[in-house]
Amino acid sequence: MDILKMTVAELAAALNNGEMTSVEITEAYLAQIAALNQHINAYITVCPELALQMAKASDERRAQGKALSKLDGIPVALKDIICTDGVLTTCASRILSNFVPPYNATCWQKLVECGAVLLGKCNMDEFAMGSTTESSYFGPTKNPHDLTCVPGGSSGGSAAAVASLMAPYSLGTDTGGSVRQPASFCGVVGLKPTYGRISRFGVVAYASSLDQVGIFSRCVADCADILTLTAGDDPLDSTCSEAATGDYAAACNKGVKGMKIGLPKEFLAEGIDKRIITKVQEAADKLQEQGAEIIEVSLPHTRYALPAYYVLATAEASSNLARYDGIRYGVREQGDDLEETYLKSRSHGFGEEVKRRIMLGTYALSSGYYDAYYNKTLQVRTLVREDYLKVFETVDCLLTPTAPSVAYPLGSVSDNPLAMYMGDVCTVTVNMAGLPGLAVPYGLLDEKPLGLQLIGKPFDEAALFAVGSALEAAAEKIPTPAIAVKGGQRS
Amino acid sequence: MAISLDTVDYVAALAKLRVEDEEKADYADKLNQILEYMDQLSELDTEGILPMTQVLATHNVFRSDEQKPSLDREKALANAPDREGGYFRVPRIM
């Protein structure tokens, strides 16, 4: 069997019964990256020596019957926003282009303790601010299904790596859709867990009340297994929840019989490609055939979630990014005095979109505008969350599009930030309300992958895995990108 | 409440960013487009609605005041653009 096409569960089984070694698996992935990354630019940093060293250690553990977990020896790629002790972590920004973290983020530390093998660090929009991965200081990532199109963003590298067989699974982050939208654009599974489900310690902050670590995988069952190993309370993150976690694997086989699935009418309206709306309805019919009850519901404040999100996210960003001053780490551009050093380091260190969002957030928090923008937004957030909690009194989860369109050509929104922001209309409300969201591939549209979104109750990822598995089984399969099939065989 | 070129200067100064003269009009233009879109929030009546700063029902978490291992000084200084001994070195402040 082709190593690169195996799921995480299949790799785990092959390692467990001695058919394969971690070194073999890791070498296969490193060869694919060596052949393909130059065309797709999914990785900012690849770490072959470290990966092989970790793989070898894993094989030795396993030979002694001391495997650390079922993921022991399986490679992973991490978004370059996740701190990795001793491995460059740039956030795709010039200002952090030389930053080598002195510690591990908790999500990565948990994987280390499971025996995971680090392949490298994935490309992203600078500081996770974008929906296309075009704002990276290291150049854009291309969509493996069509190299002229964006992979989505901000976790575009993590999504493209999994889609193009350059990683079996990866981690990203999702502040307003940054896992679910690129997962949909690249044809892979993408989970944004409930806010607080996975620790944010050691993950570079964009908008702290919205940020959440997420998972990319090739099937729903893998995603469930990875959440099982990465979720849970962390003494190093005061916003990480104490809510009980579980073994999510069982949820994937539960089926949808008797489940109530809501179709929010505000998500099936103007602004969304009509053919995508048709696909959502078709998917709902298929879930109904499997025994689910489909109920039309309403989330009346949905249209205010997007403008409110951009006030809130930029306000939090302007505060979070104040720490980059060229003093303790990162790139310093020395001026005559301290003030000049701040100005030069920040102005040259940040890219255009990051500076625009800092300016927007600073404006929204500035004297005289705080109530009109920031405080208003927090009130809208209450209304948005109340809408959801109300519909969850009658339904178990919601089915919606992930994005208003499929992947679009590179450069098509680069001079129009507002047009790019509009693409987040289906995803941001989930972050505003702190809910879990799962993007599941659902066939092709215009020969590009389409993903549908499931939205769940707080801390009920299990329901998403149950419905997500059913949706996955009913969906038209998305073929492996042609470039990825050829990749490994190229010299 | 449109953003003028002077507002761009004012906000950039607050954010410790330098915006070149030739960039100002573009910043003002794009920020105004975004703010105009955000202004639809004002049509929504939020009188009496409590602002939500956190979606989690968080509570204070206490731990005993015990010393635990912390970051090694050399590691903490390893990324310093400029250092002297055990300190970060910065340009003159005044």
C-alpha cells in the first residue's frame, strides 16, 4: 500500500503489527516534501534531521514494547504559529523570521509525549491574518488541486500539506475560520474545537478570545483520534477548559439516527453560491435518509457577526501585537533611540495586512470610539451566542456551507481586504459564540473541492464526529491532487 | 466618522507604526471602506444587552505558592537582538 495515502489509523496499525517502521514512513514523507514543496510552498521550514532522529527513537521504543501512544512514530506538520522548542517559528512574519522558541506549545508538547515525529512548520497568513495564505512573508501557498488558486487561510500550508500527501495530519489555528475554510478549499477534514478545548499556551496570539488550535486530517476518524490526544485542561493556559474530554473514536460510529440537525436559513441566503446551497440541501436529504431529522432554524443576528468579528479581532490583535518591539526577540532595526527602534522594527517587520489590522483595532479602541465599536461588538457577541444557545435547545447540531465559494484564483482579493473578509461570513460566527465547527469534504464544484460545515453545542465535538462521519460516507470522494500523485516519483 | 490623513497619522503613532506619506491615502481609503461596513452595527439596538468578554464560564484558578522550574536565563536571552551579560541591551531611552 502507498504509505502516503494511508490514514493515521492505517499507519498506526501498520506500525503496531510491524509492517512498517516510523523511519520508513518519515522518509516517504520527506521525499514527497522534497519533490513537491517547491511547487506548493506548504512548508516554511522542513526539519529532516530532527524528523529522522525522532522516528528512529520511536522505532527503538516500539521494539522494546514501549510505544507511547497509538500515534507513536507517525509524522505531523504544525502551523508555524505553534512554538516548537529549538525549531524556527516565524508566524510567517519578517519580524519573527529568526525566532527560535525556548519552549514547546502545550499542543505540540502533548504530541511529543505521544511520540509524534515533526516534519516541519507550515506556511500561513502573517500572524494568521488572512483567508488566502497570500500575506506570508515567505510567499503564498498554492492550492494542490489547482496551482493557480489559493489554498484558503490562514492555515493554508497546514491544509495543503495534508491534501498533497506531504503530511498525514497537521495542526493549525482558527480565529474566524482559519482551519475550516482552508480544509474546505483543499478537500480535507478540518476541526475547530470549542473555545478552550485545546490549550493555547505557546501558540502565538492573534485574537485571544477567539483563537483555538485545530486539526487537519484526511478522514473524520483520524480527526477524532487526534482530538482525544490533544484536548484537555492546561495549568499554563487559564482559558483552557476543565470540561471533560473523552475518547472521540466511538462517536464516529454512532450514526445519525434520531439526531436533530438544523439548517439555519441565514446561511442559505444571498451571497452564497446557489450551487453550494443546493449541495447543502442535498447533504441534508442524505442525512435524513440515514435517520436524522432536518429542521429549518433561524439565527437572526448572523449578519452582524461578521462586522462585529472584524472589530473584535482587530482590537485584540492591536493589543496582542504590541509585544513585537524588537527588544527581547525577533528582528530589531536599530534606531537612534528606543522610540525610533520601535517604529523601525515594527514598520519594517510587519506586512501590509497586519499593519492595517493593527491600525483598525487601535482606532476602534481609541478614545471616543471605544463604545461605538468595541463595546457594541461585545454586546453583539452576546446576541450571537444567545441565538445559538436557543436553537441548540431543539437541535443537536447545524449544517451550513463553510464558505460562500470554492477556492478562487491567487491575487483576486489581494487589493480588496473587505472582499476577502466577506468570505469568512459562514465561519466567524462560530468563533464569536465559542462553538466547535467541523469542515467535511463534500465532492467537487467547478473541479475544486467543496466542504460543508457542521456546528455543534459547546464541548459537544462528539456530535460533530457522528454527523461528520455520516456525511463523509455519503459524499462523493475528492480525488488526490494530480501533482501529489506524481510528486514522490519525481527525481 | 471617516478617517482622514491626520487620523491615519494619529492612529499610527498610537500603534507605534510609521506610515510613509505615499501610503497614507491608501490606508485611509481601505480603512474607510472597512469602517463603513462595520457601521451597520449601529443600526442594531443593543440597549441593555450585557457585553460578553469571554465565552467560557471562567473562574479564578488558584494554586499553592510553590517554586517550580522556570525558563533558564540563557535560553530566555538566546533570541535577544542585543545583550550584555544577563541583560537585554537597548538603545538610549532619553
